[in-house]
Amino acid sequence: MIKTKIGRAKGLTAIELLIIISIVALVVAFAAPMIKTMSSNSEFEQAIEITEASVEQARWTARFYQTEVLLHLENGENQKQHSITLSVPQMQKDLVLNEVKEEFPLPIGIQLVSDDTIIRFDPAGQVELPAHILVSSNQAEYKSRQLVVR
């Protein structure tokens, strides 16, 4: 410690250090749950965006190639991770929109529930009957949003 002209030492005392550490601990204790909630919200919103983009890609592909397109809603291992696959049966080729292991996996804990596991788009990009897809999250707080494909 350095002594000043008056003779008093400069620096932090143990009590001041304990007060600073307790203030930091309180801030962290209140911030941690909010960060976790924000993270689960962003994963849920990402799953919604992937699902909507997959439907639009299937519609666009059907119109562009003037052919029937199938959108498969698939369950992963142990139903932990779901995927959405686009296929063009008449062209004998499969285009994977959301490769579960590589590009756009739906976050773990996000579930896709639908009355149909296959949604069929005609060459005009329309579906014969509206399909309902329920995107739900079973993370800290349960959330769900229903998407209607018309």
C-alpha cells in the first residue's frame, strides 16, 4: 500500500471488497434466469422461422418446377429432434431443406405436431386441404404456435 502525505493508506479494505463481490453476485443471480428465458425464446422463434421457410420453399419449388412437392414432417431419434424434408417425387430427387445434422436443425426440445406427416403441394403451389402444424416447446416454459398451410 502507498502512504499519502497525511499518513492514510490507499486501497480497498476487506469490507469494501466483500460489498463489491456481494453486489456482483446479486446482479448475476437476477440476470441468469432472464438470459435462460431469452435463449429459449430465440430457439422457439428460430423453429417457427425454419418451419415457415420450409413451407415457402416447398410452395416455390412446386411452382418453379410445375410438379408435385411433398413436405415431410419427421421425428428424430427418441423424438428429441425433428426435421422437415422437401421431396420432389416426379423428378426422382430429394432436396433436404433442414438437414438434421448439418444445416438447419430444429432445436432440441421443439416438437412438430401435425394432422398430416406429409403435406402435398400441387404444381400451382397450393395444398388440397389446409394442414395444421403445431410448433411447441417443452423447455422451461411451455409455448406453442399453430401454423396453417393453405
